[in-house]
Amino acid sequence: MKRIQSRSEFLKKSVLGGAAVALGLRGATWRIVRAQETSPRKREFKISLAGWSLHRAVGSKKIMQFDMVKICKQEFGLDAIEFVSGMFASREPAYVAQLIKAAQDNSVVIHLIMVDGYGSLGDARKERQDKAVELHRGWVDIAADMGCLSVRTNWQGYKEGTEKDPQALTEFINRSVPAFAALAEYGAKKKVNVIIENHGGPSYYPEALVRLMKAVDNPCFGTLPDFGNFPADIDRYQAVAMMMPYAKAVSAKCYDFGEDGKETRLDYERLMKIVVDDAGYHGYIGIEYEGDRLSEYDGVKACKKLLLSLM
């Protein structure tokens, strides 16, 4: 005969059963949370092509700047490009319009323009400094028409050894402030950043760049850390970290790659940790291949593969 279960026994079993279910759910929840904690987080950043990566092909007339847009998308699978002022056949509106159309036809963003050879913004002669500001304003206008985020300038107008002479460096910084302040103010009106790359002289030294950034004090004025452009007496990793609070773009300079796909001269894992994880930068990182063992195309592809692996 089937025994009738007492009320106390029923309640006891119910409590124990509920506890078991609760523990099971708690265990499942813990496993989910634990899995989330241990799963690698994706680094969020975008990749662009620095036009300088193809400078040998352009210089030898194998391709033109128009072709670079199509190559960027179809050959490399990238949707953003960085133009170089020296590769422009003209600054006339008709030519600029053709470049814009080429970018639109290939669904490529023109991220920035690297401007070289248009005067020294730190020149000791005011008339030459003013002329440099005027010439750079023209590039800001072109960048605005193209929908660029930034124009990259050079910090020139110094004498050799300025970066090692405290008094000369202070004088150079002070006389540079009005020019960059005027250009940054103009850029702000056009919604275009004015940025400086570590590209020679005092710009190699992050302490000097930070002093200039603070003196100009404009949110449209910033830096473009280049992984490769540092002299031997500079710790590139510390220097990049110092530049990142002001960074509006980043240049992934690369030279060669080993069989494991890693860059042979630079610790990219460490650099990407500094740029993305520590600084919280999620903008474009431009591939700038400078090597000579691989072809320009293969070098760009190798750098893209490395960057993707570090996501």
C-alpha cells in the first residue's frame, strides 16, 4: 500500500528541491559570468591606409593617387585612406572633386591629409610663419571639402640641436604657439583637426609636444603618434603613451615581419595595449609600410593581418 506523505515531509522535500534548483541556477550563472570574465575582449579600432605606403609605386608612375582609392578597397579591403600632399597632381577644385568622386565610388573615407613642404609654422621670421599659416589654411579647406577629420602638419622652423638646448627649445615652443593657435582656430571652424606627427627635431620628443599642446589649448589641436619615428635616445613606448592623450590619429609604421607574422623591430602587442587599452583610442590606425624586403602591397597586407590579430 502506498504510504501517504505527511505535510512536514512534503515541505522538507520541497525546500531541499528548491535549494538544489537554486544552487543549480546559481552555478549556471556563475559559469556564464566566469566565461565572460575569461573570454578575450575585442579591441575596438579602425584601420586606414596611409598613402605613403605606396610612395614607390606612385613615384615610379605605376599608379596615381586616383588609383590608390580603388587599391585601398579592392586590394586591401580597407575603407579609409590618408592622402599625402605631395601626391596631389593639383589643388584645383576640379582635381579635388575627382578624388572625392573616386572615394565615393569605392565607398572609401578620406581620413586625413599629410601636409609637407608648405612652410615652417615655427619659423623665427614672422612673415614666413604667417605665410605658412596661410598655406596650411588652404589644405584645411581641401580637407574640409573631402570630409577629412584632420590635416597632419610638421613642426618646423628650429635650428639643429634645439631639442637639446632648454632655452632654445622654450623660445621655439613660444614662437610656435601663435601660428598653431591660429591654424587650430581656423580648423575648428571647418571641423578639421590640426595635428602634429613625431616627424623630426623637437617633435621627436614628447615632452616638447606636450608643452606645445598645453600652450595652444584647443580641442582641435592634437598629435599623430607614429610608432617608428623616434631617435635612439627615446623610449618609443613611453613616448607614444605621452602623446596619446592628444592623439587624433595613429600611424602604424612597420618595416618587416617574421614567420610568426609579428613586426620584427617593434612590439606591436605592447603598442596596441598603450594605444587602445590604456588610452582608450578607438579611431583610425593607419598602415604605413616603410620596409624594402616585401613589396609595398605585401607589406601593407602583412601589417593589416597583424593589426587584425591584435583585435
